[in-house]
Amino acid sequence: MSPPLRPSVPPATLAEDVRRGLTSAPKTLPPYLFYDAAGSRLYERITELPEYYLTRAEREIFVAHSAEIVDRVARSVPGPLGVIELGAGSASKTEILLRAVLARHGRGLYLPIDVSATALTQAESRLRDSLPQISVRPLAMTHAEALRVIADVAPPRLVLFIGSSVGNLPDEEASALLRRTRDALPGETWLLLGTDLRTSPDVHRAAYDDAAGVTAAFNKNILTRINRDLGAHFDIDRFRHVARWNEGASCVEMHLESIGAQKIAVDGLGLFVRFDAGETIHTESSAKYDLPRVDRLLSAGGFRVEATYYDATRRFVLHLARAHEAGR
């Protein structure tokens, strides 16, 4: 049995992040705020939508190549493979890889890291029943916090950063996170990075603005959370979900657009926030990559690509990379 999960995000951190975002110009909110219990459930619904091809494409790659990925990593250093996942969520795709770990080693260690304690609890319960030979140590915390407590995982290690989650970060921040991960795990460390390839802007935009309105509900839930956690008075119906294609940055941006001018009290911060009509809060970016851009990101993070795996339509890629020392 794992130790009790820590609170996902300290209240003081949440309050400071919201204050900073709502008083900046333009206004922003950090994407981790999506993932309370309601937001995690909505995200799981998003992954099943016809427009949101990313999860299906990545799952297809896991089904086809997990055994090869595990075998390639396992050949580097003898011993059971430790799997560490940044932003694990429900770990439904990771379960496919963990089955390959068991087929190779008969046992294994899995450290899922996520800010949603709800998602981790559900994932741990499911894996405990389906894969009892895998020792699961969930860490409900930010990536930065987790990197201080994972160094005891012995090599070889495979770090998962999948689901195109890397696309939520500017390239320099993504490379810095990978570099910190590499530095926190000296020795034989591998990385499996999932990226959405740039194809059609219309297809990309539709994946974040589905016809059923699930993504809109997911985006607006961030305001519901601020109302609950910080005593804010957002009228959810006075904000509109917007998904925009940013050609220069090759990304989809999600925004919440104010329907008319309004002033919102946030009691927990002692703050009033003014919105002009049409003013937005930028809640998330999701980058769409080409391969040279991914290579630059990984190289700056201290990793070198060893293998690349595509889905059948070549819209999504898993990059298997190996940590290297500077100059090697």
C-alpha cells in the first residue's frame, strides 16, 4: 500500500499563481488549474471524443511498440526497469507499457506524478488490481517537487512525458524541465516523449473545440475552481471558450473570452478583476511539432533520440531518447 497522497497544489501557491495571472496583461491562468476532480473527469471524456485523435494515435503506438521500447531500454543496464511518468493522469496508456515491463522482468516500479490526486488514486487502484506485480508509488505534486524525491529509483529508468503534454510549455521551459529531470536521475536514464505533429490547422483546432462542448466545459471549469477555492464570483455563462490557431508559434491556444465588460471580485485574494468586452484569459497552449524542432528541444534537455515511433496516419510520434553527458 502506498503512503497517503500529498495535497496536489499548496493553497498559497494556487493563490499566488491566480493573483499573478489575473493581474497580468494579457491575463493568463496556469493549466494545472484544470485538474481538480471535475476537470480530470472532463479530460477523460475529451480523450474519447472523435475530434481528439491524439489519445487514440498514441495508444496505437503503445500497442504496437511497447515490447520493443522496453527491450531496447532493458538492454542498456541489467535489472528491473523503473518507470517514472510526468503528468500521469489515469495512466491508461502507460498500463500497456507496464505489461511489457512485466513480460520482460516479471516485476517493476512505477512512479506516476500528477497534480490531480483524484486521477492518481484511481490509477493506483486500477493498477493494483490489474498488475499486482508492479509497485506503484504515486506522487501528487508538481514536476519540480517530484524531481527532488525520485532520485532513489535505480537505473535503468524510463521517464514518460506523453500525451503531447510537452506542448503546453514553451520550448525553452520544456528543455529546462527535461534537463532538470536528467540531472535528478544520474546514470542510465531514458525518455519517452509524445508529440503531436503539425498537420492541418483546422484538424488541430477542432481537437480543442469539439462539437459536443466537452472541451468548453473543461476550460470553463477553471473558473468554477477559482470560485470554490478562492471565493471568486465568476459568472461562468459570461465567458466563452475560444480555441485559436497561432501560426507563428505553431500551436493551438485556448482562451476564455469575456462576454461584455465586467468586474469580478475574488474574495480570497482581496482583489477585483476588470474585463473589457472581448478580453480573454489565456489558459493553455498546445504546440504542434516538426521533427527538427523536437530534436532541438531534446538536445537542449540532455537527451539524444534513439528511435521514433509513428501511428498509422503519421500524425503523432513517440520519441525514445537516451540521456547523454555534455560533449558525448
